[in-house]
Amino acid sequence: MNHDHSPRADAPDDLAAAEKLRGAYRRIRTELSKTIVGQDEVLEELLTALFSGGHCIIEGVPGLAKTLMISSLARCLSLSFNRIQFTPDLMPSDITGTEVIAEDKATGQRLFKFLPGPVFANIVLADEINRTPPKTQAAMLEAMQERQVTVGGVRHELKAPFFVLATQNPIEQEGTYPLPEAQQDRFMLKIFIRYPSYDEELEIASRTTTSETMQVETALSLSEILDIQKVVRRVPAAEPVMRHALDLVRRSRPDDRDAPDFVRRHVAWGAGPRAVQFLILGAKARALLRGRHHVSTEDIRALVPPVLRHRVITNFAAQAEGYDADRLIRDLLEHSPPHAGGLLADDRVSGAVNA
């Protein structure tokens, strides 16, 4: 018998919030379509991370409207937005802020005053984060983890929601400082932005070569976003669904007894426990975005590529054969189907099947 009396997402208030999110998601897509052509999957993954309280790495070649998409999303969600261009000479204080000497006009005394840096915003675009030295990268990642910065021994909290989108350019790797694997693990998702289709690129060219401008309207308020983040954590996930997420992550580790042969041959390090947490939490947000109040294995499996691709480290043999993380993840999903027997062990599922 379940004695858990914690609030669930099927409470009346949560159901209303879920319906509001579903309507807001439609409005967000409509508003962003004014400035962004296509990229529906990317948008869904961004919103999944935002409503889960996570951060994202975005990778794509220049010119794919990464900055425009993120700034448009911030306007659509009535959130403050700052863009930080990471360069080799950027210092930690350029991100977090610094103390300056200011004179109190009333007393004439000189005091230290904190000037907040660009990290003090709801959405922060860390543009080309791999172009700045590790010391500066660490300052950004500390703010992501602790949701605060410390300057002069004084802690300054970052206002919620706090959402970091770090972009990386997959070309021109000379003179860059790749994020260490341990720091990449702090990001919930790694999202790839692909080239547009022929028709989408034609539409982009048509829109951007005229004098017409489109204004993005607000679809959700800041308080509504915070409420949705709370509701996401209360979405129920059956134990067999969570076990499926755990099985997928554990099978990515070459030393696990259930790891497939191709994982043992091609993987140096598999995903850690954070991957399971992010898979389940992201699946809860995805379920709400799609109008459901429970998590399915489909939600888990859809999030496996963006959650695992920066956590599975391939070895030299894989690189020599052109076997990258995404190909390995596709094979892992193919060799790890959800177990119908495990799902039927859940009372809610078996009851629905036997009804």
C-alpha cells in the first residue's frame, strides 16, 4: 500500500496548471514561429529543460539563429535575458560582477558597492563557452550549480528561474578550451541544431530580406513559470518507467554486467547518476507539454539522446571506426526495448489493461 501523502500532479490545482501549460506551449510555438522557422524539436527540448530547472548546451554551426531563438524565447516568457560573448580574455568578474568604491552622498563615506554582472538574469546565453579559459568557465558553472555568486566574501543569490544556455561551435576548434566531462555533466541536455530543410531555408531567406518585422508577444508570466516548475516535480512516474530509465543509463557503462558488447568495445566512461535524475525529471516536463499527467516510456526514450550524448565518452576504437555517441545511443535504444511485463506490474497499467 502506498502511504505517500505528498502532493501529486493530479490534484485539481495541478491539473489546471497542466492545462495552462499546454495552452501556453501552443501560444509559445505560435509566437516563436514569427521569428524562427522550424526547429520544433529544439524548442520542445529547450522548454523541457527550462520547466525542469535544468541548463542546456547548444551545438550548431554559425548562422542557425541560436541567439535569436533564445532571445525570442525570453521575450515570449517575459524573462530577463543577457548574452555573454565568451572570449580568451574574459575574466570571472566580467560574468559575476565586481565591487567598486562608491561615495555615500549623505555621509560622505566611501563604501564598497556590488555591481552585478550579466549572469544576473533569468536566461543567460553563454555564447561560445569553449572559447574562454577554464577559470572563467568555472565561474559560470559555479553560478549554475549554486544559483548564487560570491564576491568579496558576500553571497549574492540569483533570482529564479535561472536558465543557462551555453553554445559551442563544432568547427574552428583551434584555440578553444573544451569543457571537461565533469563540467558538461552539470548541463541537463545537449541539444544539436541542424541545418534547415530546403523549404525552411527558402522561408528564412524570404522573411529576412524584407523590411517587415514581427513582434513576439508574452505567453507566460514569471510566476506562472515558477508554478509550472513545481508542478513538474509532482507528475507521477510509475516504478517500471523509472526502472527503464535506470536500465538505459546503466547499460551505457562498459563495466556493467548488462552492458551490450558494442558498449564494452566502444565506451570509455558511461553516464552517471545525474543522467537518471535528468531523464525522469525531463520526461515529467515533456509529458506535461504533451498534455499528459503521467510519464511514459516514450518520454524517457525521447530524452535519452540529449541527456546522454555529452555523458557517454567513447574510446579510441570508437573514434577510429567513426562510432560517435549519438550512434551508440541509437544502438543502445534499439537493444533496450521497454519490458511489457515490467509495465504490467504497475497497478495503474494492469488495471487499465484488464478493464
